[in-house]
Amino acid sequence: MQKDKFYREIENKHHPKEKLVPTHCSYCGMQCGMHLRVDTDSNKIIGVEPRYDFPVNLGKMCPKGVTAYQQTNHDDRLLRPLIRDDASKKGTKEGFREASWDEAYDLIARKFKELQNNYGKDSLSVFSGVSMTNEKCYLTGKFARVALQTRYIDYNGRFCMSSAAAGFMRSLGVDRGSTLPWTDVHQTDCLFIAGSNTADCHPTSMFRVWEVQNRGGYLIVVDPRETPIARRADVHLDLKPGTDLALANCMVNLLIQQGYADEAFIREHTNGFEETMEVVKTFTPEYTSEITGVAPEKLIRAAEIYGKAPNAIVMFARGIEQQHKGTDNVSAYTNMCLVTGKIGRPKSGVATFTGQGNGQGGREHGQKADALPGYRKITNPKHVQEVCSVWGIAPEEMPQAGVSAYEMFELMTDKTLRGLYLLCSNPAVSAPNLNFVRSALKSLDFMVCCDMFLSESAEFADVVLPSVTWSEDEGTVTNLEGRIIKINKAQEPLGESKPDWLIQVELAERLGRGQYFRHLTTASKVAEEFRLASKGGYADYYGATWDKIEKQNGIFWPCRDEQDQGTPYMFLDKKFYHPDGKAKICALPYRPPAEEPCEQYPLRLTTGRVVYHYLSGNQTRRIPFLRDMCPEPFVEVHPETAKLYGIEHEETVRLFTRRGEAYFKVKIIEAIRKDTVFVPYHFGHEQSINLLTIAALDPMSRMPEFKVCAAQIEKLADGTKGALL
């Protein structure tokens, strides 16, 4: 705090025409504290400086955070609405003209009304994202169900956090991404990290990871690649992609067999132990090694380290979650905490590395197909009544639950869905099986996209509305700990761009539903209604006022009233959120990946991030430094695999699966399994790896299996994109 105060004094002394606006980064779930530098003459953002008072990152920033401010005044920003005049050019940047907001709103209202008059209320859909404030996420759910009156809304967290949500709900009765604050991470005795390339994806966490080892603690990493964090691990469990469930079952079996189970905790605070013990007993180190490819002695050592540790935290990310059994993987790894009693106390628990900036809050307040504010269920009449009383509609007016994100694309192809309102998401890059998804977008009768840039998805739209960047509005987001924090406005909106919440309020008026929205004239008024709508839910934000958030530097939910200081630690009283107050230890039989390697497709394809880009790359690919550091995708191949195919380093190859093909330069690297290839997913058009990925869905979370499918490499005749052999 003193360091931050000193820095402010120095900054003001040397730059009298600048002011520093305290806020948070726009990218991953760390939501690192930062200062935006604003020129007081032009009132434009000109740079970024560290913010030392925020306890999560303590002034540290990654390459994306340092350059995030460059989005705001970028030359590519959309400044006025665009209307497509040439439908034959859908799926390209061509065929648009600039228009006024009135013309755009009138066209949208007319087309939406025509579709609903001809095909019913549910012919329209909303696909949203969680890189928005809680207030915007909340209002998007209300906009879909009250303004459009459609059941069909889902969000891009379905491709990111849905398995973590479903797994935590099943195991613990509530979904909060971490049971303890991030400031405990470096104080624990053992970190067990599965499916997270933490150094690239959440780099400002790494000082805490290294501190565990510096203090004499242990680091165990589960990953098919030898990532930077895996390279430093005390044990690296280098499993085949898609085999996490077998590995987690083996860990639980070994913890029981080696005497590390907390019998009193199991008896008093859990259900399901006996059934789980019966399932996991077959997962011996030898049998598990046959499935996963991990040496038995590594499995034994990992269980011993975790079991002996006085305190330990199990952490995971998309590597285990983006599978067609991602929910089972989450519950299986959570079983490790429950069997040993290492949960519901400081320095021990379970946590997920949230991928998107508001991946936690964005899934709690009404954007999910079956969810309402406060993590209420749309299938629960009492929950519906509570929300309807805030919205001012009758319970019978509340639409039923819809379907998941990928399933909405399926409904577009059969013309059940004819219109789409898309905001804060880029599914033309981020969805699986992209050839199918792009054809679904093209088949729509009418599509509206709200974005700050003309994304690959916006290219399919009939109307594109210019929205603001995170620094041109205010509101709250919830980081990966479950800490509600405040985003502060640093600059007025560029051009004619508008905040998404304001666009929805104004559109609701044009659609004849303005009476439910017109009182929401500022972001703070949206916040007041949002807090009220969450009151009494599992994710209760009612006590988290903006003033209190500022004073406390964030508030952990649940925060139920003005006196409540929030809940940094979950389950300190050992009361879980199931009706009987007990957690569930889940018996989970192993299932292989949906698509195993075969003679025709002998390799396992997996995907992930690099440190220089974020999600679909719609923002980061426009930032010069980030683009220069990683200008194009690549395919990582083990040297022996490259030799088998006669492939050289940086040679271009054809990578293909049953769904599609793409061309990538080869990066020969020893830090990957011989049976596995890796491609980052941040790139668009024909460089998107999701042209190849499979849409096998988890039965509970409806998460697609991004992290593993069968693939093949083909060497090109001249080593470049051209004629095939």
C-alpha cells in the first residue's frame, strides 16, 4: 500500500498532465490490478502502470496486461453501426456500409419482430460472453428472457468454464472457482496442478507457485506437454490427452491404500465414499499406466507427496475440463481433497484457473441456458418467482430452459433458430467443428453482432453494433478466487460506440418492452437491480456494493447484506451446499476420449494458449507487440514423430482430422509426447485449429471435447502450402 502511494506521488510529480485510474486487466480470470494512464488534455488512455495494492498480483503484469490499453484507441475500432447491403458476401469483411444508430435499431426491431411473428418467440437466440462486467452479463440474461422473450440463450463460458461449474455443483453443492483466496496459494505445502499451462495462461500466478518450492513445498503437474511449470515440477505426470479420469481415480485409490484418507472427515462431512472406493480400487498404478502412459512410480510418488502434505491445493484448468467427460474429471480431482479432508480450511482446498476475465461472475447471473441471477435454476418455480418479482413479470412469462451453445448452432441448421443476437464472443473461431458452425451462422435469416472490432463472427452478421472496450465503462467482475472487484471508467467511448447494457436498454424500447428496462439509465443503476436479483441465491452479491468493493479491495461472495464482509474461505464450518450439508465423493467409472487414435488418424491433437494471446485473438492479434511475438499458429511435434514423417523444423504441413484440415508450420520440440501434437487456438479464418476439433459434448456440462481428437499429419510436396503428396 505504501509502495503504491509512493508510486502515485512520483507519477503525479513527473507527469502533471496525466492521471492514473485504478482498475483491472481486461483479460484472464486473474483480473490483475493495474493503473491506466490518462492524458488530462485529450482525456485519452496513453499507457499502463503497475498497481501494487491489489493482493492478487501485487503489481506484476504479463505481456497482454501491459499492452491491454492499446485496444481502446486502436485504428480497427468500430465507431459507427454497420449494415450489410450485400448478403452474398456473408462471412467476409465486404458488403457493409456505415449507418446511424436509429437506422440500425429500426432494422433490428423490424427483423426480430418479423421472425417472431412468423416463427414464434423462440426463433430468436442470444449468444453472449463473459469478458463483460457482471452488470452486463446480468442484463443480457434479462434482455433475452424479457425483451426478446426467448428461451434460447447461452454463452461462451460453455466452451470454457462449464465443466468446472458442473463438477463443483455435483461435488460441493455450489460453484465457486476457488474455495480459498489466491493469497493462500504460496503458503501451502503442495500444489497439485492438472491441465494448466500456468506460466503461459496465468503468468502472474507463477511467483506464488515458485514460492511453494522455495519454502520446501512440492509441485505436481499433470500435462501431456512439458510446459515451463511442468519442467520445474517435482513430479510431472505426462499423461495421454483425454485420460485424466483414470489418473485421478488412481490418485484417490493410492491415497486410500497408503493410509492418507481422513476417516473422520469422510464419515461426518461426505457421502459416496464406499461406492467410490469400489470404483477406484481397480485403478492400480500399473493398470492406470496402461491407460495414461504415465510411469507407475510417478503415480505412486505423486500420491505420497500429496497425501503427506499438511496442507495442499488441487488446481486445474481447461486441460481437464474441455473433454466430453470434463465434469467427471473435475469431480474426480475434487475427490482427492474430500478423501483427505484437505478442504474447508486455510492453505488447503480446490481451485480452477478461470480462463476468461469474468468467467466466474458471467456464469452466475443468467447467461446460461438454464440459469437465473444468483445461480438460481430456471427449472425451480421458487427461483423463478424470486427473479420475476425483481423483473416485474409474471412467472408464467419466464421462458423455459434452452439448450447449450453448440446445440444452438445445430438448431440454426434445421431452422428452429432463425435469428441471433451475438455479443462479446467470437464463435466463428472459438467453437469446435468450425466448418459446421460457420455454415450454421451463414444459414441464419438475420444476425446482429455487438463488438468493438469486426471479428470473424461479425463477418457473418447483417448488422454490427459498435460496443465499448472495458476501459470505457464501469462495473464489477468476479475473478478466479470468487472476489468481486470494480472496473473503473478511464475514457469516454470512442466514436459512437456504446456499452452493451445501454444498447440492450435502447433495443428493448424499440421492441416494445422498454417498460422493463428504461429505468436502467446508468451502469450503477443496473448494478443496483443486479444485486437485488442475486439476493438469496447461492451466488449472493446483495451486500457487495460498489463502495464496499472499493474500500475492501474486493469482496468474496457470498456477501448477503451490508454488514457482511464477504466469504474468502468456503466451508470453514464444513457445511457444504447440498441439502444435508455434506459433500459428495463421486464414483466415476473411466471413459476413454470420444475419438481414439487409429491407423488412419494415429496422433492425438490437443489445443491451448500461448502467453501472447487471449481466446480467439480478436483483441490481442491487433496489438503490434503481441502479434509480432506470435504472428501465426504452429503445430508442436516431437522430434521422433517429425523424423517418422520426414518433417523439418518450420516446414509447413497439412494437419487434418475427420472434420477438416489446416496448414501449420512445424515446431519440433521435445517437450511433448510422441503420440501428441499441439496447436494454439487464437487464430481465425483458415488458421483456426477448431476447424479440426470434435464437438463431442459432456452429458452434464455440454462442454465440447476441445482437448483431444484423432489427427494425422501430411508432409507437403515442397514443404510449403501447395500440392499434396
